[in-house]
Amino acid sequence: MNDLEDQLAGAFERLAEQAPHHADLAGTTRRRARRRRGNTLAAFMAASVAAAGTVLAVTSDRPGPSGTDIGIAASPPCQSDVTRAVLPEWARAGFSDRRPVMPFVTSASGNVVGILFGDRLSSPPRADVANKVLWVWHDLPADTTTLHATARLNGTGPAVTTGLPTPLGPSYVDLPGPGCWRLTLTWAGGKDTIDLQALSPQDAARPS
Amino acid sequence: MEFEEYVAARGRALERYAFVLTGDRQRSQDLVQIALLKAYRRWRQVARVEHPDAYVRRILTTSYLDWRRRRSSTEQTTGDLPEPSAEASGGGDPADQVVLRDEVLRALATLTPHQRAVLVLRHYEGYDDVAIGAVLGCSEVTVRSHATRGAQRLRAVLDPSSQPEAPR
């Protein structure tokens, strides 16, 4: 095998490791098949879901603001899915590449992405790689002065408010300890969440 | 084999394959859903064929090629790597490390859809040229042609000084 083929095999494996996972592929397929049989039934289901305040893991025919389908359970477990792909079009401002490929996390609503310049967050921060995150909003709140962030370990622990960035623009996100942290962003008239995984410095330094 | 059994056994592999093909999180999930939806609608027939997985992968791959064909009407691929590598720029910023590691992946984005599909099937799935031809619906000669041109393209993009390439 020549050098290029080695690189290709390695690149494909790395990419495959980052593949998104849908926990209920078969169920979603069945639901989509049923939905396409009748728009009336689909509309009824959507109305029921909205009324319950819960969005099932059903792929929407209409993409959200990020172009991603939104599948949010009422209280899903904290899980930070880092995407390594071309950034959404609305999040590319400032990049010289027309189609920049970066690792990023997406908020539950799809309205906010956090672009991870350090690839992985470390707690405590590593000496040589900062926890630099660029926050990009698709639709900014009307009044950003009311923007506030809290973090909870695994989404349920005690709320942490100190040391958190106001998620606008670039910031250094030094979370209190390793684990999955759910950032809850609130502002006048709105709320969103975004999950961030912080690793120990040793784990963060390991090759992905 | 029931549809649920098939998805439980092969669903994750389909997700990985789709993501390697597209490099796009959302698109890969869409492709998996498209392929499974088509298979689900005629599962009785699909389950009777010798290799249902080959059938589903063929749908997925064809959908990928269709998507790229539609997209190509509005986008042009480029051989230029838009960010300097960490070595070229002197390193320092963590963002450059990400760029360096993803250089091959970004070079893959400059391939034609058929070139990429052939290279993925060959180097990720381990298919031989006959199997690749069956998935893509083309001859072995065509498969080898796509593979050769794809490799040439990658070499030219990754090391422009070694293989100057004529404009596409």
C-alpha cells in the first residue's frame, strides 16, 4: 500500500469515527414512511407533539436555521456531539476558506454553533492548547445584554455561573471539571441549550 | 430477516459509510434515511435477495451521486486548500493543528462524486473493483479509471509542486 492509500485509509477511519448516530433508525424510518402516506396524519402528529412541548426524534422535512433537522427530547441526556464538517453557511463569517471544515457543536435549537479551535475542551485547561470557542448565532437575540449562561454537569448538577463566557464571539471556555456540561443560555424571551464535553488534560491530548 | 433486525445489525455501518462518503453530518443522516426508507417500503423483496446490505448501499450511494450532481450545478470544486497548514504557517494556533489533520479530508472534497465513491468503497469498505462496479453500476475499467484519476487529483492537491494539474 502506498503512502497516499495509507493516508486515505486513515482519513476515512477518522471520519467514520465521527459519524453521527441516530439511536432509533428503524423507528424513524417507519414513522417517516407512515407520515408520507398522509399529510393529514403527519399534521395531526406534529400538532400533538408541539402541544406536548416535546419534539420527537423525527426528522423534519423542513431544515432548521442551521440546515440541520432538530430532534430534541424533553430532557435528553447530556451528550456533546462534535461535528467535524463544513460549517453552516451562516457560521462562516471571518474564515478565509469558502467552505471551512472545523469541529463544532450545535445547540438544541440549531440556532447557535460553538466552533472548537482547540478541537477538545480540557478541564483544567492544557498548558499548550486553550479552550478557545467561537460562538456564532444564526439569529441573535434582540437584546443581547440580557444574555446569561449557566452550566450543569450532566445537565442536572448544581448550576455554575461563574467563569462562563457570554456566548457571543470568541471566548475561552474553562469548565469546572471533566464531564458533559449542559450550557443553558437564557435571554429576554428565549432559551437554548448546548452540551459541551470537557476531558481531562490527559484524555484531551490523546490523538483522536 | 426483519427490517428492525437488519437496521440493528447494519445501521451503524451505514451511518459510518454515509458520513465517509459525504463528510457532511446532516447529509449523511439524510442519505441513510433515504436508503432505509426505500428499502423499508419493499422490505419483503429486499429481504429475499442474497445481500440486502448491498441493495441498501447501492441506494445510498446512488442517492449520494444524485445529490452531488444536483449540487454541482451551483458549486464548483477547487483544488486549492484554503487554509495554510500548521507547518507552512509556523504553527502556534490550535486551529492550525485541526487544519493540518483534516488536510486529507479537505482534499477529498475536491474529488468528483464518482472518484470519491470509488476511493471510499475501495479503501474504507475494502471492496474489489467488481463489487464497486456493481454498486455504482459501471464496469471495472470505469472503476479503475475513477480510482486512478481520483488518486492523481489528491496527490496534486496535497502536493501541488509535485504534480501540476491542468485546469478542470
